[in-house]
Amino acid sequence: MPMGEALPETSGAPELATLAWAPAFARGYVKDLRVRWALEEAGRPYRTAPQDHLVRDGAYRAWQPFGQVPAWREGPVEMFESAAIVLHLAAQSERLSPQDPAGAARTTSWVLAAVATVQPQVDVANSIASDLPEPARAACLARLASRLAALEAWLAGRDWLEGRFTAGDLMMAAVIREVNPGTLQAYPRLTGWLARCLDRPAFEAALAAQLADLAE
Amino acid sequence: MPMGEALPETSGAPELATLAWAPAFARGYVKDLRVRWALEEAGRPYRTAPQDHLVRDGAYRAWQPFGQVPAWREGPVEMFESAAIVLHLAAQSERLSPQDPAGAARTTSWVLAAVATVQPQVDVANSIASDLPEPARAACLARLASRLAALEAWLAGRDWLEGRFTAGDLMMAAVIREVNPGTLQAYPRLTGWLARCLDRPAFEAALAAQLADLAE
């Protein structure tokens, strides 16, 4: 079974809720990409369940209470939030995380750092900051810069966040690729690490699958 | 051994990094509170490791790469990010989460929704929004309102997010208690659910422990 293909519904088969449509600027950045990437790394086939806007505001909220994508179903497991789904998959695959308690805890820490500590600062810099007067605007950009500097320092002597590629690198790379390239170029280790992450065949396959599904 | 007491260092004993000092407005809101609450719910003793500002900018970054609190150590497990630590503890305690895969997946989903989908909107509303001109300010408040409305709808007919109290309620309540009370009062089910969460003896014990540690 090819990965990422829209397949007829089968009870209990893994199913990923995606967008039925997205504006051009969002293609390649919709957050089901993160789960697709994890599934590709783990070598797991999946079926997409594309949701249109009206469904997301209605019945879909029984599956995803905020009307967002992605969401995930597999047998009795029904869940939402891209990072939650990636953690769930990581707990089942050595390719996504060491399975011993200490190694798994490192993966979990980095996945959470990506979405709770870094993503909000990236989002503010990319959206709200341009509407802010000084010095509030500069303060927002400084908060993002402090996160990027912390990652730059951490990556000294490291190819990956924890000795090997994990779901922590995956989620952090998915966040860092949204940083303005002009901002990112001040961080050479982070730039090199991001390139290593995005060069992975699993990322390329996930990106191609999302772009194909959203092509008009 | 009383919970939350500063104890002499013992190799491998559970250890929670906290702040050595915080300004008055932050006391009761520093994010180690979330882990303290989880530890109290699980009935697990812990030792605090208070970090001062200079340490957090220096050697502490080997434990917490961003210099934030909390961080957690227990035997070979060394981790950071409050939500990551709470998830780690939840995987070990029925009191924090059902332990079957489907139930655990629900807990994980709500913990991530709290910190990745709701917290950023609360933070923007509480800090940046007042500096924004209209209509950008109204748009930020509308994004928070959409999250609160989603929770209000979800809580129809539910006492807890998932049939019973879990770490998902814990993390979401820790976020929602930071919402401006004037904003929150438009959501009666959410207000009632928050009161149920904060009335729990484990929350009260965790809050008292943080306040005692930060008292001058």
C-alpha cells in the first residue's frame, strides 16, 4: 500500500485528518505535515481524511474540538494535536525515538520545547510583530532571538539535538523552517542542522504528499 | 517524607528545578506549579532545586537548554518543559491518566492542546495585545475567544474534559486560570470546570508549596 494515498474507508485503518483545501502560502506548512513526516520516518502507511471548512466548523469537532488539523484515528485510538500524535507514534517506533525511559524523556522534552517554547515566538514574529509599535516589536523579536540563540548554543558539537535524529528534531525543524531566512542566517549551526533535517527522504516524501493533496 | 520540601541532595532522588526568586506578580504562576500539581495528584514526594538567575543563564542550560523552569531529574531520566514532565509522570500514574493506549492518547491530546493551542493565545492577550493597534488587537482577542468557545462547547454535558480528571484537565486549567476573569465570565461551563479543577486538594497543596518557596 503506497504511503499517503487517499484510500477508501476501512474500519480501524490509520487515518489522518488533513485539509481539503489551503491557500497557496499555506501549502507545505499545514500541520498535518509533521505527522506525515513522522509516519514516513516510521515507515507506516496511512490514509488521509481531507476535511473541508464547513465540516471543520461542525461535526468534525467531535474528533478535533478546535476544528484544526491534523487529527488521528487508529482502531480505538482517536486523538488530536500534531505534537501529541507525533509523541504517540514515537512511543511505537525506534526510528522516531529511543524506547528506553531516559531516551524517550529527551524526545518528549524537545517535542514540547518545539511547540510550547519556540513555536509561539516564531508565530508572533511572523504575524503580529509587524503591527506592533517599538519597543514592543523589538521585544518580540528579541524573545525569538533568545530561543534561536539557545538552540545555536545547544547544537555546538552536536549533529542532532540528542546524538541521533528523533521526533524532537522533527518537531523542532518543522518549527524552525517557519523562521524568516534573514533571521535564521545569523545562526550557522541551526541552519546546518535544519538542512540535515529537511534533507531526509521522509521529510521530502511528506512534503510532496501534502503538496500533491493541496494542488488545485 | 513531606512533599515539596527542599531536601539535601541524594543521588537519583526526584528533583524539580524551580525559581530561587520571582517577582510578586509571578508567584503562584511559575510553571513548576504544573509539575508540582501533577506530583501531588500522583502522591509522589519530590525535592526542589531552586535556581537563581545567574545559574539559569549559565551551567543550568546543560539541564534546561532555554534557561527556563521547571526541569526534572530522577535516576537516569533528565528532562525539561512542564508539559513534557507532566506527560512523563502521567505515563506512570493512573491518577493522572488512564493507562490504556486509547485513554492515554486522549490525555496527551489535551495536554498538548493546552500548551500549543490555548496558551499562546492567552499569552498574547495578556501581554502583547494591549500594545497592538486595531484591528490587530481585536483579531488577537478573537483568536483567544475562539479557543475558549471551543472548550465551552466541548464541556457541554461533561464535568471533565474526558469523563474523569486527567493531566489534560490539569494542564488546561493551569492555562485557563491565566485568562482575564472578565473575559472568562462569558463562558459559564468553562468557569465551573476551572473551579472544579482548582478546588482539588492537590492543586491547593502545589500552589501553597510554590508560594512558600517564593515568599520573601
